[in-house]
Amino acid sequence: MATSAKTTYRGPMIHIRLDGETHRQLRILVAKKDTTIQQLVNDLILREVGRSNKQIRSKQE
């Protein structure tokens, strides 16, 4: 599995609960992408926050 400096960051944590099948599929997905669940979730959150900020800025203009 891939490791990077990003995955060693020790900041605030969140916890989520997934059903077993979703978790199994998620593990398969990250293995195929050669990443970790932590990194995938972090990247998804950063992308969505960026989109949200972009939408807010465009509405203010």
C-alpha cells in the first residue's frame, strides 16, 4: 500500500461507520488505486471543500 508524508499527519480525527459490504468494496477500491482509506477520504474532502469555496466565491461576485 502507498505511504506518503500526508498520511503521517496527526491532526483532528473523524470516525464514520460503514456497513460491512461498503467497507469491503472500499478496501478493494483503495487497493486498486494503491492508496489508503485515510488518503482517499482526505482527498475527497479537500476536493469537496474546494468546490464549495469556489461556489461561494462565484455567488459573491
